[in-house]
Amino acid sequence: MPAKTMLEKIWGDHLVHEEPGRPSLLYIDRHLVHEVTSPQAFEGLRLSGRRVRRPELTFATPDHNVPTTDRSLPIEDLTSAKQIETLSENCREFGVTLFDLKSPDHGIVHVIGPDLGLTLPGVTLVCGDSHTSTHGAFGALAFGIGTSEVEHVLATQCLLQEKPKTFLIEIKGQRPYGVEAKDMVLSIIGRIGTAGGAGYVIEYGGEAIRELSMEERMTICNMSIEGGARAGMIAPDEKTFHYLRGRRYAPADFDAAVAQWKKLPSDPGASFDRTLTLDVASLAPQVTWGTNPGQVASIDARVPNPDNLPDANQRKSAERALEYMGLKADMPIEEIGITRVFIGSCTNSRIEDLRRAANFVKGRQVSSKVDAMVVPGSQKIKQKAEREGLDRIFREAGFEWRESGCSMCLGMNPDTLEPGERCASTSNRNFEGRQGKGGRTHLVSPLMAAAAAVEGHFVDIRQYTPQEES
Amino acid sequence: MEPFTRLQGIVAPLDLPDVDTDQIIPKQFLKRIERTGFGQFLFYDWRFIDGKKQDPAFEMNAERYQDAAILIARANFGCGSSREHAPWALRDYGFRCIIAPSFADIFYNNCFKNGILPVCLSEDQIEALFQKVRQTSGYSLDIDLEKEHITSNDGINLKIEIDPFRKNTLLRGLDDIDLTLKNEEKVSAYEARLAGTPSLSL
Ligand code: SF4
């Protein structure tokens, strides 16, 4: 048998129908739904008199719009409230399981999927949300879809898809202290560009990837979309199986499942359409300076000078970004002062992220110039953090401690930046206005965000030795 | 879906690369539960000052582009979020065709589901179009999907490349769900085959 990539295996396992000149019909094993991209899909079903084909394979939660303050109070924004209520009604009408605001399982859709064991190796998983790429960390084929496709999956449990090309990114070397999964993925995007992965599914491999925890792997796969790829994936291994064992929706005959999952990794010698090898040993912590995630630099570098960029488009884009961001060419990244810090989002709101940030802020104080908040990705993470006393550490240092949700990652709820405010954010997008009109976002790791909160500007986390942190 | 066969329309320019869906339709407008009415919020943060006055510095706001049906843009158009509100807003505003050197994947797909034709041309061809649009008020193009070409009064004749399946669904206004349901028995057979697979059980 010819050597196959993991993508080819999963693709082959899910082919329902193929014919020349048409996209393939692919079966979808798990479908996640949130309040923003689903109402029109359910409405479409109603208008055409269709039902949900396999309601037991779809799971819903409201996350984008929800307030992160006191949940016992009514939601002030009436259109948000209506959208969240519409999700509840649709789930009731069509028989879909919902984890609502009162549920102990509430959280960001890409955080709760893995947490509940809905995300599994070898499955196809989709959601009307581009960061569905997160779930690929388990060796799933997981990608974001539009609302018409949400309706298509609800009605047929299938999707029409063109087969993507394969892109292997191999990461070698030993990660230095202070360099996190976030820095790895930001540097990859800086390298390949925001459209570099277009048309591909990226598989991340190599020793530096195998070293990562499941949480860290999710951070990497999460941001695949920021490099233009629709999906990212990492081969499942013992860490994956260990993470999943005992989770609520994990397979009942877990050992039999593991035996199947072990066949998933790409065969030795399987060929990819494109490959790239990077070494993590010399990587520094990363900070974005512009208005897309590819506009990124090392903490010890300077804001680039557009005049020095080779390509006219890049030049234009950098000039515009510097103007929007209120930055001067050639200024040291460390001199960029911030007034807001957001630790949260489906990229970096998991328990390990919170532990690392808390470990740093313990015994330190948030700068008097800075408003800082921590928004755990799910209620379960929040409770776990509270059992570990992380909430107390954050609060004592001057952080706000919130309820779960997307929050200031996109500011659809009241958590937003004011025009001109500058934020160190652990989220995934630094687009103009993403966190609030006129807001300026710098993407960083949780550790770098914590350090920026304390110092009031970006600092090289490597200057604090690990011992000093204990 | 409304079929797309042939379109003759005024062209408007959007001279920026990497236009993301957050800019096409900012998040505060995603709370609606309908598919319609998003056009008024298209490029909201660029089009308006303080949400009210049209910003004269935003090129598309010029009087001559008011009835445009075709948008020309730069590379990686539609990157970012998967929100289908982006094509809904473009369509509702009046655009039925977007021409750019490249598109982000999900956005590109979403266009076809909403009767919008996304066309890829080379950077040079697009640059030439930008110049013509700026030189000639009311500059328009004639897009013939059946024949797969774009023409204009001033002698432009460009070939469009489009996947035959997509072309056919657009031309006939076909609905993907209907197409899939024609293969319903194959879906059932697949489900029967996979039933009981240990790694998939809930
Ligand atoms: S946390 Fe941010 S990126 Fe993730 S799903 Fe929510 S809005 Fe999207």
C-alpha cells in the first residue's frame, strides 16, 4: 500500500461519494454550533421543512456574545440576549444538546469540545467558526465553515469539499525558556504569511511538537487559520490518549478506539505537497506590531521600517498598520507601552495558560497604568483554577477575574477596547477594530501578557530566570 | 439561490490587501438572526466617521461608485473569520462579483452559496483595472459566466477560470443541500457501514 498522510487517511475514511468534476461528499462526525453563525441555518431548515439528520452529533453553546460579568443578572444588550435565546429555542426545537450559560460545561466552543471528549482523533469536526482548526491538535480533520454549510451539515451530516493539499511543517530543536507554543505559531505565520497556508491542511510534526502538551498543541492548531490554512493537525500519541481517557463523550470502548487511532499518523515516507522545517532553539518570544498576525517581530527586535520591505504591497500594508497602531518605524518593541491586558480566548485560556501566567504574577502587581483581565475559556477551567487558588493570585495582583466566553477576543459583548487603547492580548487576531473600534492589539503568549501587565510595556520574559519565578 | 449568469455593472475599487471579514462587517452587527439587512453596515468602520457621516477619504464612498455591482480588491480578500455575514453584506449592498488576485478559502466558498461570483485575476490585470476605474467615471465591466470572460467597452477581454461544478451551480442557482439529498441513499449506506465503530461511539 502506498504511504499515506494522516489527512489522506481521514479523508478516505469519510468519503461518502465521489464523482469526477465535483467536490467530494464527506461525512461529518461532530458538529459544534454557536449563537452567531447558526440562527440563519436553523431558519433555513424551518423554511424548507427539513429536520436535523443526526441531532445527537451536534452540540451547541453560546460563547461569542455572552457577558463575562455576573451571570445571575439579565443580559443588558437586548439583541445579544435575543440571539442567545434563539440558540436555546433552536436547540430545543431540533433536539440538539446545548450547554447554556447556566451549564457547568459552558465555555468557548473550541475549549469545551476537547474538554468534553467530543474532539477525537480521526474524526471530521466542523463548526461555523474559523478557529475550528483548534481541534486538529487531536489528529482530527477540523475546519471552519460558513452558515450555509452549517445548514448543510445539519440537514445531511455531510459537506461538499474539495480535497485540500498537504503541508508538513516540521519543528525541530529544544524550546528555550520563555518561548511558548504561541511564539512558535506566531513565528510560523510571520514566516509563511497570512495567506501562506491557503489551500492546504497543515500537519505539524517534529520533536518540538511532540514535546508539547495537548493545551499547547491546541494553541498551535488554533492559529493555523491565521496562516491561511483551513485546518492544522498533529498526529495523536500517548499524550492525546491520556488526555481523552475518561472524558464524558470519549468512546466507551476506549482501548479499542486507541487501537484504531494508532493507525492514523502519516506513514513514513508519505509525501506532502509542501514542506517546511523550522528550528525552535533560536526562537525568541514574539509580539505582533501590525494589524494582521503575520506582522510580528521578536521581543528584542524593532518595529520594522516599511522603507526596508522588499515588496510594494507589504510596504503599503506596513505603513497603514503603523499608522493605525500609532507606532514609529524602528522603535524597539520593548518600548511599546500598553494600558490593557487580556488573557483569554480559544487560543490561550486553558488551565495551563492560566497557571503559567499566574505563576509569573504571583507576588507581583499589575502596573498602575494597566487594566488587566483574565477570562477562563470554560466554567470547568474557571472552577479548576479557583480550586488551585489562581483566581486569588490574579486578583491580588490586580487582574479582574471573569466568567467564561470569547470576551475581548472580538468584543461582541461589553468587553472592548476604547479608540486608541493599546492591549497585550493572548487572542489570535490583531485586525483593525477587532477588540473595539480604534483599539490596538498586540498578540503575545500568556507569559508575555502577564509580564507586560506588570511592567506596563512589553518586556523580554527571558530576562526573568525560571528559578526566580517559583 | 439566485442564479448568476451575466452581469454588467459599475466597478468600485478597494485598494487594500488582506481585507478581513471583521472589516467587511464588524462584529457589532453580527447579532441579528436574519440573513438580510447587512448592506448598510458593509465596511462600516471605513465608510463612516463616528458611525454617521460618510468618510470622504474612503474611496468607495465617492458618488461615482454608488451603483457599483463589481468590487475590485487586492490579495487575500476575505481573510479571518468564517462569518457568512460578510458575503451577505456585500450582496445586500449591491455587489454580485468580486475581483481580486486571491481570496481566503472560507470566504471564497461562502460567496458561491450566496450568488456572488469571486474572480481571481493576476496582480497586473487587477492593477490595470484599478487605473481604468480611476480614470473613467462610471467604468463598467460585462461579466459573462457562461462564456467565462470579462469584457468592456474599451476593449478589455479577459478569461475567467472557474471550477465547472461551481459554475454550474451558480448558473442554475442550485442549492447544495438539494444536490446532496440526491445522494441520500449513499449517506445512509455510509452510516450503516460505520455504525458501531468503537472510535466514533458517543
Ligand atoms: S475566542 Fe475569539 S477566536 Fe475563539 S471562537 Fe471566540 S471569538 Fe472566535
